Amino acid sequence: MPTTISAPQPQAASSYRLDESLWRRGRNVLWAVGLAAWAACLFGWATDHYNFLGSYLVHFMFFLTIGWGAMFFVMVQHLTSATWSITLRRLMETIMITVAPVTLLFLPVALGLDVLYKWADPGFFDPHNPDLAFKRAFFNPPFFLIRAVVYLFVWGVLAFVLYRISVMQDEGDYRESVSNARTWSAPGLLVLTITVTMAGVDWVMSLDPFWYSAIFGVYVFSGGALAFIALLILVALGLRAAGLLREVITVEHYHDLGKWLFALTVWWAYIAFSQYMLIWYANLPEETAFFHHRAEGNWRHLSALLVIGHFLVPFLVLLPRAAKRNLTVLGLAAAWILVMHGMDLHWLILPSVHPHGFHLHWLDLATFAGVGSLFGLVFWYRLRSHPMVPVGDLRLPASIAHQNQ
């Protein structure tokens, strides 16, 4: 008779928790890196305010966009009642909750408003030009900061509530938690899309106050969603290397993550090309200036790198089915995409700070390590607080047994 192989079953909740010694090592490394990085950031703020703010905004947006992507995917999983992703959902939620410290991390941007944004000067816009009346009303420091507070509050509430519903499910009523998650996710997805679009315009697009693009918010959002999947893959692989969740997050789940990574690579490229094509076709000076600027000096090399490195390379690497099931290839592709996401944000933000050409600065490393260490600490402390998989979800056995067709 043929042998029947039973699917792996969920273990006790305690087996899904981080080992204390591993957690302490990770915490100590993050604290050491964070203290050194923030000391360097304070030195940069005091001695090279201009370069610090440009580098800081890049890496603030780098980690924030990943948080946006995590929040988007958590709500989509709730609304679609997805089963395959149950084993991954707690990791998604733990990345999502990192948007909480954004309230504090936005402070340097708020304090450096007059350095980063030309429109912060009250006399920047011509008061006699009726075409600029809306921009004068919209882009002014008080209204800008009010909108920022609203965005940060909305993201913090959504992240906290969705995370709280999930961890309460581990000990509470399954049906009630599923209903509550859907109730929050339906309007939350709409609110997230609107606020992310507006924040992308406020914090990045307005660096060039005369340029505008109708799909810029979608472009920034798509890059964040792609970077989130890449980071999720690396986090899962890191835990696997430490001997954790090996029987829960299987090759089948990595295969699905690989498909998402491939699909979002294509989606990002589609939005990027659409933005370029529409501006090229219309050929309006106030729109084409954005791309003209990025074709000058060595910015043109970074522009070419994004076409090849952000789209063509991951597209070709991830196209075969076997690549999505090879954990080494998938991990390398995810790491590469995260690097390209950082380069994309450099390309969007830093031409306003370094108009004559791209160059790496020591503050790039300091601000990346500073912002990243805080996000990492929030993630690491939260990961320790609760089981790393949603043990209260009744669909967990089906998720563990998930098979790709």
C-alpha cells in the first residue's frame, strides 16, 4: 500500500518563540549599532546639516515605505481570507508595527523643513501668478506639518489595532478576531492608499516644487510593497538559518513569496515606465525637467542602473520556477532588490540636494544605520513578545500543509 505522508502540524506556542540567548545577542548588536550611528548622526547634524538632512530623508523613507508595504499586505491577507500566508502573517505584522516610531523619526525632517523644501520660504512662490495659487495654499509649513501629524496618527492607529487583533486571537475568539480584522482592513486599505499617496507627494515630490506626476504616489507605494516582500524573505531566511520556523515556513511559502517578488518587480517597472512615457509624450517643460535633471552628470548612470538593476536583473533571475524555490537564489534576489530600492530613493530625493551628481557620503551609512537600528529594535522586541506565528488562527494547519500546484 502507498505510504501516506501527513502534513506537519502546529507545535505548542512556546516552540514558536525566540530563544532568549539569540534574542539577547540580536538586541545587543542593534543597541551597539544604534548608539554609534545616532552619535554619528548628531555629529552630522551639527557639522553638515545640509548633507545630513538629504541622507536622513532617503533612509527615513526607505524604512517607512517598507512599513507601508507591510500594512498593505496584512490588510490584503485579512480581506482575501488567504490561507497560504498564515504562517508568515505574524512576521508581516511585526514589520508593520515598526511604523510606530515614525512619529519620532519624522522630527529631523520637520526641523529641517526650510533646508529641504524650497517652498518653505514664504516668498518662494510668485503671489501674482494665479497658476501657483493652489501650491501656495497647499505647500506651506503649518499645513504641511498638520498633514504629517494626521498621516502618522492614522498609520500608528492602523498598525497598532491590526497587530493587537492578531495577538489577541492567540488567546481569544477566532471568529470575532477574523471579523474585527476585516472590519478594520476594508476602510483601512482605502485610508492607507490615500495617505501614502499624499505623503509621497508632500515628502518627496515637493522637493521639486514645480514638478508633478499623477501617479507618483503609486510609484512610491509600489516600491515599498516590493521592498517589504524582499525584507520578509530575508527575515524568514534569517530565522531559518537560526533553526527557527523550518517546519512552518516551507519551500512552498518561499515559492509564493518569490512569485510576489517577481510580480511586484514587474508592477514597479510598469508604473515607472508609465510615468516616464506620459511625461515624455506630453513634453511639457514643467514635467520633463524632472527627467532632464536626472540625465545630467553621473545621475544618468544611476538612472540606467535602475532600469537594469531594479527591473531587468530581478525579472530574468526570478522568471524560472526553479529560482523561486531555490532559497539561495531567492535570498540573493531579495537582498539585491532592497539595495535597488535604496538606490531608487536616492534617485528620487538626492538630486534636489546634490544637483550636479550622485555621490555616496559617510552620512548615508550613518543615517541608514541610525534609522535601521531603531526599526530593527522595534521589530526585535515585538518578535520576542509573542509567538512568531499566529497560533490562534484555526487555518494554521492548512497553511503549514500548503502546496503549490
